[in-house]
Amino acid sequence: MSSWFLYLVRTERGALYTGVSTDVQRRLEQHDSGRGAKSLRGAGALRLAFCAEVGERARALSLEARVKRLGKAQKERLVAAQPPPDGLNELLEELSGHRGAASRSADEESS
């Protein structure tokens, strides 16, 4: 069974595209040759900005959806942080403004 990767690609104009693949290099080549996502056609040179091995397809698709809901500034923070795969969920919760139940209960106890 192949492992899945979450990746972000930066276009020449600085836009960030989020995707998932079992072979990121092959997927980047597809994007570069115009055989990938329509939104990247004509986007010029592409550069891999972030890549993390995330395991199974279902998790990859879930993480992709979460990242796609982030704004540009939040995606830039993700790229800058380059979190390890086991820290990805926590960072995405922080970036999206959601905190886990443990954080909430600790806050409630301190009030």
C-alpha cells in the first residue's frame, strides 16, 4: 500500500496550490507539463513549498480539505513552520482557530 503526501506548490506569482499524491515528483511533472490541475495551467514555473508524508489516502484528503479552507496568510505560516507529519493536525487546528478539547478544558479550569 502506497503512502500519501500532502503538498503545497508555489506559482511564479506567489499563489499556493494544495494537493495530495502518492508520488509528488510525478505529480509536479504533470502540473509543469499542463497535465495536472487546470488552475495551474499557465501559472509559470512551479516550486514545491511544502511536502509531508501523511499516511493513508483518507487522511491525506482530509488534511487537503482543511488546508484548502485556510487563507493565504495561514498557508504561508504552514509553509514557514514546515511541521513534521505528527505536528500537522495541531498546527492546522491553531491556524484555523480551532483548539482541541484538552486546551479548552485547561482554560476553563484556570478561569
